[in-house]
Amino acid sequence: MAKSASFSCSACGAVSSKWSGRCDACGEWNTIVEDTPLSAGPASKSLGAKRGTTLTLTDLSAEETPPPRTQSGITELDRVLGGGMVPASAILVGGDPGIGKSTLLLQAAARFAGAGLKTVYVSGEEASAQVRMRAQRLGLGDAPVKLAAATSLRDILTTLEAEKPDLVVIDSIQTVWADNVDSAPGSVSQVRAAAHELTSFAKRKGASVILVGHVTKEGQIAGPRVVEHMVDTVLYFEGERGHQFRILRSVKNRFGPADEIGVFEMTGGGLAEVANPSELFLSGRGDPAPGSVVFAGIEGTRPVLVEMQALVAPTPHSQPRRAVVGWDGARLAMILAVLEARCGIPFAGLDVYLNVAGGIKISEPAADLAVAAALLSAREDSSLPAETVVFGEISLSGALRPVGQTENRLKEAQKLGFTSAIVPAGGKPGGKSGLTLTQLGDLTAFVGDIFGA
Ligand code: TYD
Ligand code: MG
């Protein structure tokens, strides 16, 4: 039987029937590679069909309900996992090379082992001696974690069958190769096959498996998105290389809330938990300056205060620049358009730079008003009243819309010594926040009230 070729994108895993230079699904260039099929399965006559069993939800007796979660004691990690490690679960931890994934997982492995889980750390990138050296440097030299240096899937599974661990860390999935898959290690088919075998091992044996995945730019090496759909939980470890802050964010979690974050600081002795991220993100802030506005945001279940910084300057170019770090470029264009169309404040001929301080990425629409405030403050060269936080969504009409969790945002601001807040009218501040609230109905009122323009 003639077999038609199939191609897939090594960045997002999208499958197509023909090769192209650019992936239609995610827009990345040079990421489409030909799939090599898994080697032929068993001949049809040897397919032993076994009748499965079904049960109703109420059939699950107490002994069949899974054992409870295990906490590592690293609060920031346990919260992102949804309250601890669930047995028989598969977790993907993605992130740029060098961001600190191995460090985080070695620390987590040591803590989980200390909490009673039989833990195996399989490294395909470093020799066991190197992993041990790192562990010693992190002060975890005597943690009861078993180390293995292996890249062959067959060897890894054999080791795991023998060890019967409760928790396995595979660092990284791109180094694991299956000898029955006829393509290079790191390719889409290899990564898929390895992830599939390891997640089935997790389900079959009741072990938790953590797969590390490097975010890659090269087309020949598959990225972590290729296995996102196979695992229960997807976490990304992010941060700016130059900053010491690292954020562990859950983008998918079958056992807990998505979009939860854990904040860490990279220190000489490994990753340290940051219990109060707002304090850290605002730590570099001096006196109120034009273009600087504090946004009271919510990340996951937690309020986080961050500083939005804007710079607006006449452009020497025919096409003014719009550069954004930590926020969405399209959303910035929208705010600029609303300011121009609804409030008559043009940004043509001006370069606009927006930066979220501290290296955190903000995706909430609630940041709209803080961004608009930072842009206006930079443009007018006048700073907002001191100790003020700002939040609210801006609609295309220029109206300000209330956002969720107003009370939590205000409480966090008060805790950090802020005295006033600029918020959309109609929100439910609920209770007494102790802050002086300026409630505004639309952006024009904001421009008039705050900047007297
Ligand atoms: P690593 O965990 O190896 O990253 P990944 O596995 O994501 O590729 O961490 C790499 C960086 O972290 C490296 O540049 C050095 C830094 N680092 C520290 O600053 N302190 C430490 O204690 C450790 C172990 C690493
Ligand atoms: Mg590593």
C-alpha cells in the first residue's frame, strides 16, 4: 500500500500533507519536517482484541479513588501544580534553554523525595556525576534521589520498571530516542513517541512523570508544544535572561487552575521562592516619574502589583516605532488608537516604548488603563499622583469597564503602602479598602481628571 508522506511543525505540532517554508498554524518559518512513521505495528492476525470494561462514576469505590497529592514544600511549585503532585500524572515543564529548568526540577525532585516519593531523575544532557555536583552545590547532596544518565527510551523504561518510582523526571524529552522510530533524536516523531511511552508508563504504573522540554528555534528539534496535548499539566518556566526573576506558569492543568503562577528568584544557591512578588516587582521603583504607573493585576489566584513603564519620544523615522516588552503589541496599538480617536490625543510622529518592569508577562485586559495612563504620563511629561495604583479595561468606545477581583487588587495595593486607586466606575470594591478611589466612566474623563488635558 502506498503511503502518503506527512509533515508536521516542530514548533506547534500541526500536521500537514505537504511541505512548506512556513507553518500555517503558528506562522513559524522553517519548522515543517517530514514525519517518519512509527515502525509497523503487529500484524493484524496477532492483534489480540480484549474486551474493555466500563464503570459508572458511582462505581468508583474508596480504594479506587487515587491517593492524595504530595506536597514538595516548595509553596510556589505546589500552588502551580494545583495543590501538589497528583499520582499517575504527566507534567510538561517547558522553557528556554538556560532558564533554570534543570535547577528547578532537581530541587523539586529532592523535596518530593524528602516528602516520601521514590524519585528517579533521568538526565540525557548531563552525566550523573555532573548532576550530583549540581545537587551538592544546591545543598541537596544527600537527598534520596536516584540519578540515571540515559537517552534510550528502552533503557529508561527498563530502569523505571525495575525501580518502580513514584516520581520520574526526564531531562529533557528532546534527548530521549526510541530505537523503533526511524528518525533522529529530537525530531517530532521521536519526541512524540518518547512522550507517549512515558505518559503511558505514568498512567499504567501510577507514577508521576515530569518531562522537561526546551523551547527551540531550530526546525529540526521539536519543541515542547508538540507534546502539550499528551500530558495532564503544562507548565512554562519564563523570565528574562538578564533578570533574576523566574515565573513558573501553568497554561494547562487537568488537576488545578490554569494561569496560576509561582515566582522564583535565581540565586547562587539555586532557585529561591518569592513569597511576595509585588514587593519584588516594585523593588526598583524610585520616586514617581513620568511614564511610570503601578498596575494592580491578578495572576492566577493571586494579586500582583507591577510597574508599567512607557517612553514617548519624537521619531527620527518616517515610520514611528512601537516596541513592547511583557505585554501584547496588538493591545498597545488598540490603546493608542482609542486615545487618538476618542480623546483626540495623537501619537503619530512619536516613538512609543512600553515595558513591564521585572520581566513578567502581563496578559490581562485589566492592564489597559494602566498602559493608557503610562502612555499619557510619558507623553505629557507629568507623573501620576504618588502611591496610586491603576487598573481597568478600555473598550473601543473609550468606556472603562470594571474588572474582576477589584477587592483583592485594592487589598494588595493597601498592603504595599499605596493610598489611592484609579478604577472604572461601577466596579464592586466591596468592603472598606482604605484607599481613596477615583472612579471614572471613560477614558476622556480620565484624561481630563488626571492630566487636566
Ligand atoms: P539550568 O537549570 O541548567 O537551565 P535549563 O535546564 O533550563 O537549561 O540553569 C542554567 C542557569 O542557571 C545557568 O546559566 C546558571 C544559573 N544557575 C544559577 O545562577 N545558580 C544556580 O545555583 C544554578 C544551579 C544555576
Ligand atoms: Mg537543563
